Amino acid sequence: MQYKATKSDSAVERVKAKREVLLKKPQLELEAWIDTNIEDIDDVKDYLKRLSRVVKSQIKFEG
Amino acid sequence: MSSFFLTFDTETSRVISYQSSVDSEADLRGMIQAHNPTWDISPVEEDDALTAYMIQVDGVWQQRQKHELIASWSAESVAADGASEIVLSPLPIPCTVYLDNDVVVVEDGSLEFATEAVGFYRVMVNEPAYLLKEWTINAV
């Protein structure tokens, strides 16, 4: 029997945040990674998306 | 002198509890069935109580010991791409599988699991004739 499992979007985002390999790095290592890898606006957008996912997983917004 | 008894549901064959009692089997049965007419009891050795189950053979309830479920997963992680599958088999037929908050009845002895959502999935099989078994699947 085939079974396709699902999770809520918020649960998936929380898991992705917990598994964020880049932001797990020590701060100095992360800064070196940014200096090396952030070159254009697409890199910035991608990084901001990863960053915002982690931030949002830590905050329970009001309203 | 107290004895141990299983209490089970004759409609589902599920063991509900076990307990020691100083009452006779007939008295205890009467008390239990006064409140739950579909329940019955069965004398059991204390050491066997946790792993006993009941099965009806030719109209007679028999007590047996659960055995290990031999089912296993083809892998413990799966790519969360919606197409990759891992398989849990061989399962008893039929078999109820609990996946997180979902309940699936598998009729063909094999569960093919796929997902698009990353995360851990808790899977459990708790069939009457088998020891409870749990797995955690990681979708990556």
C-alpha cells in the first residue's frame, strides 16, 4: 500500500530551520562563509530567506 | 491467595489490563461483566501477563504469548521529494499502522512510504499478537 505522509507548512519550516547547516556554524566561520559566498543580490536574497526561516521559527508572533 | 487475570474485550480481542485478585474467577468475571458485558477475563501467570494476548479459536478463547514483529524498513531515511519511497514489510495481514497522527490499515503486507515534507515521522505497529514496535523515519 502506498502512503504519502504530510506535515503542516509550519512544522516543515521548523524542521528546515533546525536543520539549517549554514547558520549552525560558529559565528567567525559563518562570517567567513558570507565574505566568500555572498557576491550578488541573488546570494543575498537566498541568505535572507534562510535567515528569516530560522528567526521565524524562534518567535511566536502576536496577532 | 491472589491470582492474576487478564481482562480483555471479546469484540476486539484486545487485552485491556491485568490485575491480581483474591476473588474467584467466576466472581471476578461476574463483577467485570456487570459493567462491561463484552469483556471477559482469563487467568494468567504474572510473568506472562504483559505479553499475553487472546485469540478465539473454534469459538473458544485461548491465551497466547505475543511474538516479535519481524517487519522492518528498507531504510530509515527517505528523500522528501514525493517520489522516493521506503518500504515497511512484511506486515501481518491486515495490519494497522500509526504514522504520527494518522492511522492506516495495510491489507497487502507492505507499506510504501513517501513524503514531500522534511522531518521525523513516528511509526508504530501495535497488533494484538505482536509486541509493540516503533520506528522513527527521517525525511530529508
